[in-house]
Amino acid sequence: MTRTTAVAVAALLLASALGYWGVSAYRKAQQHKAVSALVADASQRLETALALETEASAASSPQTVSKLDEHAQEVDRHVMELHDMGGGRNPALVTAADDYLLTVRQILRQQAASHRYRVQVAASETALREHMRAAGRRSGAWIDEAVRMKDRLERNYFDYRVSAEALGRLLAEYPASRRKLVAQLGMPLLGDEAVEDARRRSAATLSRISASVEQARQLAAVR
């Protein structure tokens, strides 16, 4: 091999290596950009959803549940889109983003469930209280209906309590998931303080509803 040929081969190999590196860097940057967009949207949706977790939202509505379901479904689509990317050039980033998106999705799902059952608890408690206030002569049929209404309230309250407690656990797990992703992504996400505030408000609402249900139980005690 002549010197000229050797130089040409070396130049070709260098150009090929530089081209490969350039394509690799470009793809990595594009993946980083795509992942950033997915998690930023999920973070924003979580912030919007947790803003609904206030004392005033104790009287939840089907509209609130619908909004929360929409947020959860959109984040679920983000999870599938992330999985379609594969590990790519930065598997650590994809793994951290996957954990974050799954955590946010589960928070939104449990929050929607909590509000859905809260609506049912409110309806069944109101129906039971009205039935007890309407008592004239306590016939057998009236007592049977009171028992059925109380059982319905208990079932709805159980479902609500389970979902509210699950929501609290997921909110407590959020900071660890956020920290792992921030270390990889280098961009701000919904802060731990806002999530902890939502967790405390959710717990306070659960306590208040539990006390109200206990009052309804006492009212419905059939002697």
C-alpha cells in the first residue's frame, strides 16, 4: 500500500467515524428532546390535576372525574410512545422517564378513582340521610330500605377509602421518581412540595369524609 493510499484510507475511516459520531449525537439529542417533551407534558398535567385536590373539591363532580381520566389517558399514551422509542442512545434516561411517567399515570388514575368514589359516597350518604329524616312509622319495608342504603354507603366508602389511601402512597413515592429523572434529564419537573401539599389535602379530605360517614352510620342505626 502506497503512502497516498494509506492516507486516503485513513481519511475515509476518519470521515466514516466522524459521520457515525455525528449521526449518533444527533439521534441522542433528538431522543432527549422527545423524552423531555413527554415528561414536561406529564408534569404539567399532574400539576393541573393536583390543583383539584382541595378541600372545596370534597363535593366532587363527574366533570372533575372526566378531566382526571383525560389526563391519565394522555399520560398513558406518553408511556406507550416512550416504549416505542426503545432504549436508543440513552437507556438510562429512558428508564428514568419510564418510571416517572408510570408513577404520574398511576397517581392520575388513583386520583380519578378517588374522586369517582367520592361522588358515589356523597350520593349514597345524602340518600340515606334523607331516608332517615323522612321516617314516619318505621315499617318493615322502611327498615329494609334503610339497611340497603346503609350497605350501599359502606361499599362506596370502602372503595373511596382504598383509592384515597393508594393515592396517598403514590404521592409519597413521587419525589424519588422525580429525582431519578431530573438527574438524567436536567430539567425542572413538578416539585415535591406541591405534591406533598396535595397529599396532605387528600388525607384531610379522607378524614373529613370518614367522620361524615360515621355520623351517617349513627343516624342509620336501626333499633
